[in-house]
Amino acid sequence: RAAALLLALLGLIAMVPFSFESILENVHILGIALFVFIVGRGPFALDRIRGVKPPIRDGEAPVWALTLLRICLGFAIALTALTEKLLDPGLAKALLEQLPFLDIARPFGIEDPQFAYLAGLTELAIGVVIMSGQLTRPVVAVGGALFTLTVPIFGWSEFLGHLPFYGIMFVLFMAPNASSWQVKRGLRPRA
């Protein structure tokens, strides 16, 4: 939990050299910090030996942890769709000029601006649906597949930058909500 608090604090400190917008685009990291803080240690943590008590002992902790994680991920994806594609078409145009093969719809008569708009709408829809909590598992699977498709094009830096997304998507794919007893048992705060 101390690491979760440190991660959240680092996000606040990072606002100084970076823009507020870039911090909001990385709000999924705050979601990870909140999730770890609420859920706490796993069964193999040193906290068990040290006898650390969870700060939140409510039975609804798994629901809150997954909800906050899901909302932060969806918000980050939706905001990135807005800032990188929909509200800044010049940025998307520059990328498509540099890598024209990314416009896979060109053979169907869809030009670069329309393709960038459709890609932005798709990304925005994925983010909004993840935030809504509806169809979480299939939408996370589609989002993970789309993120993975970019790795051969943009390389390892893209993969490393998306590792937090992959981690969150894996958690949400395995536990899209906290309604099942297995998820509640696995994520309940440990005494």
C-alpha cells in the first residue's frame, strides 16, 4: 500500500514538468495505485508476516477496486482518443503521412482524415464502454488485440508503454466485475 501511495504521489509530482492533459492521459496509473491500495497485498506478501491490517475492511472493497480501475482505464483510453485523434486531426494526419500503410481502409475509398476520425471514434467507444462496465470482457479483449497489433509497427517502446494497459486489461478480463464469489474472495481485504 505504501508503494500505491507513492505511485499516486509521483503522478501529482509529475504534473510539474508535464501538462495536466498528459497526466490525465495516464490516469490509468492512478487506477492501478487505487486498486493496489484498496485490495492490498496478495497471499504471498511481506505484509502478512508483518501483520499489517488493511485500511479498508469493507466487503465492498473489491467492487470499488475494480470499478475505479475500470473507470480510470476507460477514461485514459477515451481521453487519448480525443487528444490524439479527434481533437487534433493534424497529429493523426502527420502519423498517417509518415506511415501511410496504417490506413488499412484506403482500398475501400476511405481517405486518411476519415480513417483517423473512425479510429478515434473506435478508441473513444472502447474507452466509454469500459467506463460503463457493460460488455467489459469482450471490449477489453478487442482493445487488447488492437493494442497488440501496434507492437510490430511501433516496436518495443510501444509495447513497454502499453504494459500498464495490458495488466489492467488482463485483470478486467479475468474479473470484469466483483459479482462472483471467486472475485470477491480473491480481492477481499485481508486481515
